[in-house]
Amino acid sequence: MKYQYSTVLEEAKVELHWSVNNDDIIFELHAATTGWIALGVNL
């Protein structure tokens, strides 16, 4: 899927991609980790 927006976080260890479509926000998160990750959203 092609996303409208992207950003790189944590010195290229985390990539966040997202798109906004009507009432939905679709996220895709890529992270170099061996554990859990969390994504928080504040509206």
C-alpha cells in the first residue's frame, strides 16, 4: 500500500507510515526490535 505520509524515528530504527481516508487513519509501523512496540494517538 502507498501511504500519504511517512517519517523515520529513532535514528532510522523506526519507520511510521500513515494515510487518512474519510473517517479512518491507517498506520503501518516498521521497527528494529526484539520486543514489543506501542503506538499512542492523542486527538
